[in-house]
Amino acid sequence: MATRENKRYTGFVYRQTPIKEKDAMVSCIGEEGFFSFFARGVMNPASKDFAVTQEGSYGEFELNVSTQDALRLKEGRWIASYRKDGDYEATFALQALFEILSRAVPEEDSSTLYPFVEAFLKALKQGGDPYTLLAILLAKTLMVEGYGPTIDSCAVCGKKEDIVAFSPEAGGLLCREDAETMGVAKMPVSQLRAYRAVFLVPPEKFGTFTLPKLDLLPILSLLGAMVEGSVGVSLKSLATILRYQ
């Protein structure tokens, strides 16, 4: 196969798809967004590129660009792994990240989402609460894709006081009057505050707070429902997390 040039990419591996016995297609996300490449022999543990092409790894990749614009791995350099063997919550959160990137993010939004993915990974590696980080990432994914809810006022009337509920159908928070009119149940104040927080927290603060499980699990369920309603994807990994809590 004729080769036109080499390119270097740096990114996080979120999917490895086996081809035949030892080859794979490797899917990554980096500053430029999504990129994928063919990697020969990397399913063999003896391959020098085995570690760098594993799901959960972060590395630098030198890729051959063919005349058909197909990318093929020439050489990889392993930088880090974000897997935390033995920590089941971190493992489940990482699996959810894989699924979000594989199924819920269009290519045109991937470069915009990447800083949030990077912040998620760094905070996870430094011991941040996995499920709080997952809630934040789900919120940021919705925002990047244009489905961010109204979180500073009532989505119906614009009132900023007496906020008591949230409605995906209404597009955000609701004041008491509109919640009663729409038949939407009130939420505990702590859940309303936590819900706003996951949308507002900046990347550099991802690992600085932990939401109580009592507030976190309903918010995860709500965010999952929002992803399904707006993007059309039911996240199986999130359903597993919620089932076993």
C-alpha cells in the first residue's frame, strides 16, 4: 500500500475492535476530536504496541496515512493508563465513558467535549469520586451537544425564586407554580443544588467535590433519561451502575 505521509496524534483509547486474530481497529479521542486507525498485531500480548492500544490507555501514536486517507499505526508510545483494577466504581465509570464516546457523541462535537473527558480522566486517576465524575461528564455531554437545560431560572416563566423541581420535558428547572401546574414532583433542595452543580463545575474543579449518594443516584438516573430523550441512546453501562446501587 502506498503511503503518503506520517502524522502524530495524542489521545485516549476508548475502543479496540479486534480484526481477525491479532489485528485491531483502535478508536481514540484527543484535542482534534475522534480519530481511528488500523493496528497490526496489537492483540498479541508480545506486541510492542499492546499496552498503548488497550482501552483506557493514553498515548502518542505515529500513524501512516495511505493514499486512501486510511490511518495505520506505525509506532505508539504509552503515556498512562486510567484503569483502576480492583476499584469497581472507577471501572464502571470508565466503562460508561467508553460507551458515551462510542454511542452518544457525534464526531463534530468530539473536539469540544475532549477537555471535559481529559478533566474526567485526570480527576478519576487522582481519586475523585467516580460516579460524581460520571454525572458531571453526562451533564457536559448534554451541554456540548446543545441539550443543556435551563438551570438558573424556571424554564417556563423565567422566575429565579422558589425553584422546586426539574422537568426534562420543560427543558430545565421549574418554579413551584409551574411545577404544580405541570404535575411535576418537587425535588429535595440538596438534589436541586447538586443538579445545578454538575452543569456548572469547570474542568479544573471536577475532582474537588463529591455528591452524596442520596442525591447522586437520582441525578444519574435523570441525566441518563435526558441522554436517551435527546440523543436517542440508552446507556447500558449507566443502567448497570444504577441497578447495583
